Amino acid sequence: MKEAIEFALANNSSIKNAELDIDASRYKKKEITGMGLPQISSSFDVKDYEKLPTQLLPGEFFGAPPGTYIPVQFGVKYNATGSIQAARSF
């Protein structure tokens, strides 16, 4: 008789459903707690310009005859950028 009662309690659908509801509530609590935490994201980018971009400037800037253009390069060979963002919803 004792084994039958233990079997009935272990396999009772109402008890199993209640246990599943408890588990679902625990996960929902964790989800809501996570929503209150800051959301953090980051990025990092490195560029290697083997050949720097060339712009053409009017030659008059450098004393050359009008209508001529002089190629110049601006910038650096390596460029690195990074960012970190944190946001929190209220």
C-alpha cells in the first residue's frame, strides 16, 4: 500500500504541473532580473592601409600653375577604433 501511495504521488499530473509552474516562475524571475541589468556591448576595429588614399589638391595651393593638381596622402598606415556601450532600461 505504501508503494502505491508513493507511486501515485510521484506520478500525479497535478503535482507534476505544479512543479513545472514553480520552475517556470523561477525562470521568469531570472528573466525579469536580467532585464533590469545593464546591457553591455563592445566593438573593436583595426584597419591597415597598405596604400594610403590619395587626394588631388589644386596646384595653386603649392605655387604650381593653375589647372594642375598635386596628389597628397593624408592619414596614418594603421587605424584602430574601439567602443564600449552600456544601456539600462527604466
